[in-house]
Amino acid sequence: MTIIADNHELAAFCARQETADYIAVDTEFLRDTTYWPQLCLVQIGGPDEVAAIDTLAPGIDLAPLYALMDNPDILKVFHSARQDLEIFYNLMGHVPGPVFDTQVAAMVCGFGDSVGYDTLIRKLTGEHIDKSSRFADWSHRPLSAKQLNYALSDVIHLRPAFEKLKRRVDNSGRAAWLDEEMATLTSDNTYKMDPENAWARLKTRSSDPRYFAILKELAAWREREAQRRNTPRNRVLRDEQLFDIAAHRPTDADALGRTRGLSRDVANGRIGQGILTAINKGLAVPKTDCPSPPRKPDLPNGLGPVIDLLKVLLKMKCEKHDVAQKLIANSADLEYIAADDNAPVAALSGWRRELFGDDALALKNGRLALTTRNRKIRVVPLGSGEDAS
């Protein structure tokens, strides 16, 4: 069991990994009470040794770790890498690479949608992971022996799991599929937190452009305030409060104080002034510049059965090719395809189009039919689109 809390030890450990073809990487962090994740531990599994780096150790300089993560000759292996990569992006200013995500690779290789780490390890190596320390307080020092065993076991088991998955990906000829997913996962744009775009993540049913102009300004203000205070955005204002304020558009502290869950003291203070300023900015946006929410396609009457057929086709194709449905298309994508042959969805481009998209268009346009034989769904070409009803 190795924990590194000394700069000399960290530099020496990272130097010993420089000849590795790949390293397994995992992190432990806290985010319950902060906007920015607090990195508490980084686990590295190299060819000959594993170590947990105490990122909270007094005076620790993580520069050798960042250099290791930046080394283009060493593949960094994660499971469900997005949150880990977001942490490194925030600390380093860019995403480390190259990266291999075993969760995405498992989806490419037929392990289902978003397979959990313990399930994947059990299926690939037969080992069982003790997850009892999953919700431990990783900021508390000293860490217990049980916590360290748990943390290090993740990278210990990740190495053999990666090697088996890598062989499966290579033997299946799907390395290009995985490369496409990794390009998105390692793009800096994936992790940029632009407050001006915060409103687009909110789910609301209004169709009023003025409402969205105000909501955009409110969401941007909340995002900046949460970042400034390093607190979760819903501790500044809940989503429901944003929606209520955008709908009722209070223009003074008295009216704002009538918002549910917002006290008059808050409405009359700095927070209230920030909210009112955001409302006024939204009200001042020219009508022609007001944002509109992404709209789902207007589905003509009777298109529901077409969507159902596309769902059957998707399930059949994914079972046939042993790939996770989530990686190809979701329900919203199928609705877009049913309504528009040129729908802007991933399923109609690249390898996804070859596997599913072309047949999906043929099915909806009457050039393909579905039938059953020997209790299996099969596709039947119909020629140039004659009615096969």
C-alpha cells in the first residue's frame, strides 16, 4: 500500500512511469458542497507499482503528475472518465491525453449501456470489488487502510480489464468507433463552463422568447455567482426559482421577495440586486435577439408507429452487432429521424449510419420491412418504396 504525500517521492514515482505504454488512473473527490470538485486523491497504476497521490498534502506540488498526464506516449486508462477529466481540465487548463475509457469501450463491445465498474471487472476478470468505501469522506486525514485499499484496488483491477477490452476492440475492428468517442471525451470544449450557455441545460416547457431571454441572463448570473462562491448552483437559486422569476419578471425588491423560497432580506440584499439586474438585462434584449429553446420535431399524426418500428430496428441492430443502444441513438434521436431524413443526429453520420442510420431511413421510407423468422427480427428489402402494407 503506497500513499505519496512528498514532492520528492511524487517526482520519483512519476519518473518511473515514463517508460510505460499505459497507466490506469482514478480519482477520489468531493463535490457535495462546492461548485468546483475538490480533488482529494489520484490513484495511478503503472506496470510495476501502484500509488495513491495525496493531493491535499501540505506543500504538495502536482507538476510531475500533470507532466505524466500530458505525456503523449502514455495512454491514460480510466473507467467513466468524464468527471475525472473535468477535474484535470480545471487544474491543468486542458484535457490530458491520450485517453482510453473502459466504460465506453465496454459499450462498443456489447456490455450494455453505461456498465458499472464493479460489474465490468467481475465479467472480465472474475474479481469482486468492495465498494463499501464509495461514499467515504476523502478529504479527512489520515485516510484509513480500508479507504486506501479501496482506492488502489480500482487501478489494480483496471489494468487487466483494459488489456482484455483492448483486445476485444481491436479484434472487432471497432477501434475507429472508440477513437471517435475519445475525440469528444478529450475535447476541451466538452468541459468549458461558459455561464452564457448555462440556460441551455435547464429543462422548462415555456415557448415564450422573452421568458428565455430573462432565463438566460438569470442562469448566467447564477453560474457566475456559484463559481465566485464555489458553491453548488442550486444553493444560490434552485431551478424552480429561476423559472418562477423568469415567468413573473419582478422589477423591484418587494415583488422579488414574493418569490417562493426567497426571503425579503435576500431580495433586498446583494443577491436580490444581482437577480434584478439580470431580469432587466433580459427585458432589454431586442425581441429579434431573444433565444428560443431547442424544439422537438412536430410529429405528424400517425408517426408514432414509425418511431416504434425504429426502436425495434435499433434494438435488433444493436443485439446483432453487440453494441449498446445508448451509443447509437436515444428516443429523441429516433423522433428526429422519423420526422426528417436529414435530422442533425449522430445516428445519421459515420459508423452509426452504416450500422443503423441507412436502414432506419429505408424503413421509414418504405424501402425496408421488418419480419420475424425463428423468433428473430429480420429486415427485408422492398425495392424502390412500394407500399408493403
